[in-house]
Amino acid sequence: MRSSKTTGVRLDREEVKSAKDAFLDTWLPRLTADTAPISPYRVIWDLVQNLDRKNVIITHDSGNPRDQTLPFFEVVAPRGYLGWGKSTQLGTGYGMALGAKLAFPEKTCINIMGDLAFGTPGYVHLLAEGLKIAFADRRRYMADPDRVDVPVAQLISREYAERVTLEGKQMRRDIGWRELERNAGAA
């Protein structure tokens, strides 16, 4: 037994381990459930079981991702968890995980986010990709319309949008998307 410096409460390792084991026994059916759609608890549990947690930095967004991650993802290395308190803006964890990757490129950096949290960074990402295409088209066709035929109807057509989407997918395949992810440290 040892005493906590802050509370003076005596901690018995066996008592703590017993309480933790009982807690996990209660949750294990949900943590290992093979359901469709997959349970977020199963995702967290599989991460815990399959990652080298000594080389992981994890964070999450507020709400359910926080509530699902904290009880089950046990961090085993200093600075392995980026916590920021009870609540913050949805999508914040995405930037935190990217910053962690810049600071520690050798580590696997993970952000647990729900579908609502993806809205903010996901929207910004999609907007940036769309703007790249729009600016490329503008550069290609920017001129005096009296002297250059700008195919406006083509540029705003569904067929053009589908073609650009397919070209983007093909480009990712051609340049080895998995290799890019590996080089960026994505799991």
C-alpha cells in the first residue's frame, strides 16, 4: 500500500486491480461485440489490443468519442495522451493529432472523432480540394471572353464533376496512396 500525496488515501494495488478487472469484465461483451455497424467501443478496444501503445499519441473530440476513449485506452507512455479538459469545439482533436505528428513523426498519432466532429475539418478539407480544382480551371480559362472560348456549361456540368472526381481517385492510385500514408505516418 502507498498513500496518495494529494488526498492521503491509502491505495492498495490489488484493490485497484480488482476494481479495474471487474469494470472490464462488465464491459467486455460490448468491447468485443461483432455487430454491424461496428461499435465505437469495439474500435477503441481493437486499437488498445493492436497498437504499440509506447509509441502512440492519442486524442479525441468532445462528447461520445471522449467518453468512449478515456475509460478503455490506457496510455502507457509519457505524453501519450493529449487531453484538454471536459469540452472543446468539435474537430479540435484533428489539429491536435496533426500537431503531435509534426512534433513526433516517429509516433503513431490518432484522433478519435465522431461523425459530427468530422464536419468541421472534413468540410475544410473538401473545400480546399474543391478550390484547388476551381483555381486550376480559372488559370486554364482566364482570358477575355471575346477572344477565348470558355466552356462554362462544361465546367459546371455533372459530367465534368464526375470526371474530376475519377481523375483524383486515379491520381491517388497512380502515385501510391498507401505509400504516401506510410510516409506521413498514417495507420
